[in-house]
Amino acid sequence: MSKKRLSRENILDSALRIIGTSGIYSLTHRSVAKEAKVAHSTVSYYFRTIDDLTVGAFKKLIADDEAVSDAQLLNLVEKKGTFSIEEFVGVIASGLKSKYKSGYLLQAEYELFVYSSRNNELAEAMRNARKRDVDGVQKLLDRKGYKNVDAEIILSIFGEFARDLIHSNSKGAELKVKKVLNLIEKLK
């Protein structure tokens, strides 16, 4: 990866850390420069406005999530030739738990979600990411023979799962995973 690319990635990682630990309104070019240990002008060079920075941070968060999930599912396919719906649900739950354990990523995603009501470009990026998620999950469910299961419902339950993690309700989070699996089985 080029030095320029590393600097941009470092800035986005720093922005996510600030959003996740101090809140979206703590995000400034100066706070990111300090966190990333780069010059203020470097942050401004890559991201002219705070809105550009928030959208960039969200897109990085989503790209990282997709890369991890894809790698985990590919690993299952390579080991077994396929994967069960339970394993698929486990991959989603595992990804959310990893985000929670980071100490800030799940909170950053929540902060960005709330802020999206004030930022049209961020709201559009979130809608596009959600549509990709729903379409991907729906294709998988259809391929596995779960044609009556609505992916939108499944992802909404995982939204509740994430909320429970943010509020340190791990028991509630685990119940959401069981709820997803029960719902899928009932609708099969």
C-alpha cells in the first residue's frame, strides 16, 4: 500500500476512534490530526469538510466489515464446501461482537447512524450499504431454501443485537441470535 493510501487510512481510523469514543460532535480536522499524528493540513487535504470525513469514515467501516465477513464465509466454504444458516448467523454475530470488543467501532457506527439524519450524503451511503446487506442476505437465504424469510427482518433483529451490545446487555444480544434462528426456522 502506498504511503499516501496509508496516511488516508490512518486518518479514517482516527476519525472512527474519535467518533466512537468521544462522539460525532468531537470530530474536527484538528482532533483527527492530533489522533492520527499528522499535520492539520494533511487531514484537510484528504477531506475538505467534516462531512467528507464522516462519509469517508463510514465507507471505511462498511468496507472493513464486508472484508471480514467475506473472509469468514469463504473460510467456511473452503473447509466444508458450504455453510449452514446457523454458521452464517454466527458470522454476523461474531462480526458485531468484534466491533463491540474494539471499544469504539460499534459506538462509532451508531453515532454515524444518528448523524445521518443531518447529512444527506451519509444517509445515502447508509441506505446503499443497507440495500447491499439486505440483497446479499436475501440471495443467501434463497439459495439455502429459505425463500419465505425476509432479509430485512433478519437484519433489523441484528440491529437490536448491536444495540444490546452497545448497552452492555450481552444476555439480550444472545437472545437476539436465537430469535433470528427461530424466526428463520419458522418461516422456512
